[in-house]
Amino acid sequence: MVVSDTWIVVAIVGVATIAFKAAGPVLIGRRALPPSGQSVVDLLAPAMLVALVVTQTFGGDEEIEVDARVPGVAAALVAILLRAHIIVAMAIAASVTALFRVVA
């Protein structure tokens, strides 16, 4: 069986992610992070999520694409700003994106 380069990368990233997540408790143990370190950790997940959403929404083949995904993400943003649950916001984004794809 031939394994593609994509699956090799997925496996390597998966192993690295597990190692990275395990390193924190192993290295730090029961000690608390300094306040400056904790503020970085607190901002890391939201920054990574925003980066993922932006690249998946506007990313194309080496160029910026504006298609049906943009109104879907905008609708989800409005739902989140109106304090909707994340699952509801995701459903709204999927519905709006699907609607724009059907109309276009």
C-alpha cells in the first residue's frame, strides 16, 4: 500500500500535537505559569482559531478568493456577536454558505 505525502504530514503533525500537549503537564507539573506566560497561553487558542478561519475562508490557490464562504462566516460572526451558541453559529454559517452557493 502506498501512503501519500499528505497522510505522512497528517501523521507527523498528529504525533507532534500529542507531544506538544503532553509537554506542558510533564515539564511544568503543578507549578503555575508566570503571569506573562499565562497571558500568552490565554491568547494562543483564539489567535490560532482566527488564523484558521481566515485562511480557510479566503485561501485559494496562491490568491485570495471571495466566494460563498465569506457571507457564511460573516453571518456566523453576527450570530456570535448576538451571543448565539457556537453550534448555532456554525449551523447559520453552513446554511448561509449553502444558500449563496445555490443562488450563485
